[in-house]
Amino acid sequence: FDPTNPAVPVSYPIKTLEELEARAYFKSFHFPFNQATLRLPSVGLPSRPRILVCHDMAGGYKDDRFVQGGTNADAYAIWHWHLIDVFVYFSHSLVTLPPPCWTNAAHSHGVKVLGTFIVEWDEGKAVASELLSTNESVRMYADRLTELAVSLCFDGWLINMEVKLEHDQIPNLKEFISYLTRVMHSALPGSLVLWY
């Protein structure tokens, strides 16, 4: 799969920090097709117990990756949107970007949509080391994530760090979450950054 070549438009994840840093997604043939069209008003969550649904369908990007639709009528089937407050599109790739059909469906029902940033397994340790190496790297990657969420019209991030960190990385991890939250709220009022 070469995202720079014209093809049937699909959604796909970002798999490396290098792709994220280089803004490779914005240079993709598929980028303009992955921008959701329905925006959610910038409102907070209701002041009651809330429900978050995490989409974890066999690694994601199945029939729902085809942004212009497909033959599987159940690809976006959630029957009780009215019960959901937040929908997380999840896969085990570094940066999981919600396909626009999910974002449009959720937004049409007043539901916030989050992408996933996940660091896990052995390669995740190296990713975490690079991500958390400096205050500047932390801020740059947070800026890139914010830019993606705003450009693709989804509402924030689920941050999932499943690696053992060194003690000296903790301050930069705290800065990553804090800074990402601040820039997301500034760029997209009502956005969410959740830690898992």
C-alpha cells in the first residue's frame, strides 16, 4: 500500500513516529477523502454518568476503511447511538485515525469521536523513548496529533501507553498529556484527551 498513489480512497493508520513527524498523512492521495463532513458543536459532556464505546473490531480498518462506502451494510452498524457519549476508534497501530464514515455517523447522533495513540509491546518501548526524549519532541508530537484531529474533524484522543517507562521519562509523559490536552482544547473547544 502506497498512500501517495491514486487508488480507491481508504482510511488507514499511521504506524511510525517518522510518518507522524513528517506529516506524511497530509501528503497522501487519501487525505482529502478522510476528512469528515459533519462537525460536532463544541459542547462538553453531559453532567451525568457517561458511556464510552471503544471500537476494537479485529484490528480495525476492515470494511469501514472504504470511505466511499462498500457492500457491507453492517460496516457502521451501531443501533443505540442515543446511549453513547464518546466513541473511540481503536486499533493496535501507533496512531489510529477514525474513518470519516464513523465520525459522520457519530456526529449525526451528537457523539464525540476519539482516535487512539497507542504505545505497546517491544517496539513500543523504543517509540516511547523517542517520543519522551525531550520536551521539544513531546510538544511536536502533540502538535501533530492535534493537527490530525482538527483536520480530519474528530474530537480528540485516547492515549494508551502500555510499556514500562523509566522514572526519568515520567515528567515528559506528564508534559505530553498536559500539553496535548491544552492544545487540543485551544484548537478544538470541547475536545477530549483521555488516558488509559
